[in-house]
Amino acid sequence: MITIKEIADMLGISTTTVNNVIHGKTGQVSQKTIEKVQKLIEEYEYVPNMNARNLAQNKSKIIGFAMKAKSDKYENALKDTFIGELVGAVEKSLRISGYFLMIYISEDLKQIINYVSTWNVDGLILFGMTGDDCILFKSKINKPMVFIDCYFSEEVNEYINVGLNDLQGAYDITKYLLDCGHSRIGFVADNCLGGDKERFLGYKQALREQGVTYKDKDFFLITPGEKELDACLRDLLEYTKGYTALFCVSDTYAVLIMNYLRDHGKRIPEDISIAGFDDNAYARIVRPSLTTIHQDVTLKGEIAVEKILKLVTGEEIEERLIILPTKLVVRQSVKMLKK
């Protein structure tokens, strides 16, 4: 591979001049010289040595993305439509800005910290962490960090987090179900932590305001593991006999449940209404199409990149908690019981 010095020697000019042409700094370079340099670059297929350039600038131009993910929920986390869109948005935004992305996914926080601490990265984007996880990360790794969808106690305000108004979204869709005449509304989730806890609180708030009493049996805990899922869905089929609608904390679960119920003789929405959360690709292509809550996952990733690059370049960030809005999307999976 030809080097800048070899190009300079071949043309009898300085390496600085060659470097300026390569990087578009041609204000004081003659057009004839520019053309000669460009001709050799094209002829020898010159590729810039990014490592040498980054070392000179004391920057790796790499941003790390670490995710804490339960193995019983994600056999392959990137197959999940939400996570896939988020990581894709982060990668694209970094690439446009001249950065590269490194990814590490594990359910073991100590393992994540051990690996990430060895990375030569300029900053970190962290996803799927609890408040305690974030505190531990900050105590172990001295790098600029931005968190996505992390939930801190009110007194913790020194972290930069890009999140979502989960409570409001869940409130809105539960209220919509109530307005459609549904009072027996089941809540389906695989945990009651973080974002799912906020969605549970929004669901309960809407019920309470409409005078509907929540009972513990209204929370159906779905088991995501492949071995347990079929038995769980059989239980859910029986569970639906006491409800006219289900609110699922994700579109993925909503569509999975819709298909299972339809395969076992239930009509959607005639026999039971289904609502989801996220407005992912599944929600738009399933039939009947899914009534859900929309969130802009791509925007979430783009904002996280914007914040981490500002931290990397030493800019001060005033807005440390960014909460994105949600929007109700009405489609065909919810039946109107009353006008």
C-alpha cells in the first residue's frame, strides 16, 4: 500500500502538501499539484491510515455500546426489532460523524464492565441498565457515558439519560381501551422493572381515574424463554376468559399473543382486543393491524449519539435528562364495546 511519503517523493513535494490535498485543505495548493496527487491516489488506490491519524490525535474514533440483557429473554438480542432499530440508528449516526461502533451484550454486569474497561474507546453508550448498574459503571470506568432507557432515583441527576415517557404512553392506551368500553383489561409483561414498571403505573393510573379496581390477578407475567413460552401461552389462553382486552408492554408480545390466540380459535378483536407498545414493524404488518403506542426509536439513538459526541469533544451539556414523547396509534385490534 502506497504511503503519503511515497506519493510526496514521487511528485517531489512535501508530505504536508499531499496530506492537505487528501483532506481537502487545498487553499494554498495549485490546481496542477492537486490533480497530480489525486491521480496517484486513484492509481495506487491509497487508503488513509486511520490508526496512525487517530493516535496522533489521541482519539480512537470508536464509541462503545454495552447492553445488559437477560439470556432467557434474548437468545440473540439484535433479532429484537426494538434493539435492532436502536443499534442501527446509533451505528448510522456514528458512521456519519466519522466514528465506529463496538458492541458488547451480556446479562452479567461484572462481565460487561471487565470487557468494556479494556476497550480503547472515546465514550460509551449504555442500554438496559438499572440505576445501581449505572452508579457502578461510573465508579469503575472513567469514560464519557450516555445512558438509554435507564431509570434513576430522583436524587440522582448527574447522569445523561435518553428515555421515554413510558407512564404517559401506557396511561393513554389504557384510557383508550376504557373509552372503548373495556373495563376488564389484563396487563401483560415479563417483569415489573424500569420501563415496564412505568408502563404498569400508567396502566393502573388510568384504571384508577376511571373507577376501575385493579386486582393482582390482572397482571399476567409472561415467561419469554423458549422452553417455558408454550406452557405460558396455554395459561394465557385460559386467562383471557376473564378479560375483554389485553395491554401488552411490547408489540412483540402483543403480536405473539394475537397469533397464538387466533391459532386457538379466538377472533381479534371480536372475542378479545389486543393493544401493544412501541409501534414496531410487527404492529403494522400483522392482521388485524395493532393498536399501539408509538415511540421514535431512531430518534432515541440519534440523540444518544449527539450527546456522547458532545461529551467526547468536551462540550458542556445542560439538558441531562431527555424524555421523548409517545403517541397513541389506533388501528384494528381493539373493538369498540360502546359508542
